Amino acid sequence: MIIDKIALILTIVGALNWGSIGLFSFDIVAWISGGQTALMARIIYTLVALAGIWCISLLFRPEEDTAVAERH
């Protein structure tokens, strides 16, 4: 499913951003969007959070569903 791929990409973006914060104390999303409280940053943070929640569903899907999705 396309939404699975979008969610995975956003989750990876969030993971890389958190890694940057942890390793370098540098928030890439805030830097790109003009600060943590900027509207764009808040939208990105929210989308990443929703993507992470969506990815939880990947853990509980039957293997047949994921195998069919991988073939497409």
C-alpha cells in the first residue's frame, strides 16, 4: 500500500531527526522550518507522529497481507 510506504518514509525522517538531536543536539526539522514552534515544524512533527502510529499496524498484520503488498 502506498500509505505504508509514505508512513515508513516519514518514520525514517523522524528517526533521523531524533538521531541528529541525540548525537549533535541539532534539530533538522526546526532548522529547515524556522524553529520548533513554527507552523511548518509542528505539521512535520505531527505527520511523523501519525506515521509512527500507522507503522504500529504493520506489526499486527497477517504475513499474507504484507506478502501481497510486497509483490505489488
